[in-house]
Amino acid sequence: MEQGINSKSMWDAASKAGLALGAVSCAFMLINPLTAIKSSSVVLNLFGSFLGLVLWAAKFFGCIWLMKYFMKKLCKDFPDADNMHTRRLGIMAAALSALVYSAFSLAYVSYINPEMFNESIDLVMQSYSSMLSSDELSQIEEMKGDMGKLSFFSNFFYCLIYGCILSAIVSRNIPSQNPFEDTTDNQ
């Protein structure tokens, strides 16, 4: 590309990165419950836990790799891009992916698997019913209707903070600050 980097090109690159990062996280949210093997066999339970851990690690490192990929792609598409541009791209991508993931989380909690939080709240109420007053129990019961909103905002802020920290770390060396590095391909 021969044009310089501008706001429109930054948002275009960030939207692609945000959609990719959000899609990875949403896919993990759909696949992760499949690893919860409920069996009387200890081996199957350990296998399910191990598989869940492997999937989480794949999501975690996959998101880091995707962030680096889109930052390097920005530098390749716009040779005048510097560390400030890649950091800005990371923050914008983090905000957009947080929005995608949080919206999917809201839909998941509200429509796809609403009984997930209801079962958790019922378990808490059963466990602590002897220690809580009737007012406190009724407040916990009222929270069931607000779980979608709580899930949306908590996921949004968590993903945004995580993405901003990740972009600050990753963008430090993209593009490389090494003056002796050969940036041309001689092959």
C-alpha cells in the first residue's frame, strides 16, 4: 500500500483483528463445556480437566499470536507504522474483540445456556441457606435476571484490560527497534 496510515485504515485493520480475536474466544466458550466429562471414572474426569486446560492454553497463546500477527501485518501493509501505531491497533482490536466476546457471552447466558448460571445460583443458595437471611436469599434470587448484564460488563472490562496490557507488551518490538536487523528479504 502506498498511502500513509490513517484512522480509517487503522479501524479497518482493528476490526479484522477484533473479529478474529473475538471469534477465537467465542469458539472456546462453545467448545469448553464439551470437555466437562461427568463420570464416575477418575481417569475420564482427569482427561476432561486436562483437555479443558489444553484448550484454554490454545486460546490464550492463540490470542497472543493473533495479536502479534495483526500488528506485523499492519507494519507490512504500512511501512511508516511505528510502535505507537501497533499499540493503538492492539487497543482498538482489544476493544472490538471485547465487544464481540461480551455480546456473545450475553447471548450465551440469556438464550443458549441460561440454566448455567441458574444452577450455580441454586447451588449457592442451597449451600448457604442456613447462614443467609430471607432478604439476602431473595436478593440472590433477583440476581438471576441480571446475570446476562453482569456477564456482559464483567467480560467486556476484563477483555479490554487484558487486551490493552497485551498490546502494550507485544507492540514494544513491532516494528523491530534493532537498527542492525535486515528488514529486506534477500532470498
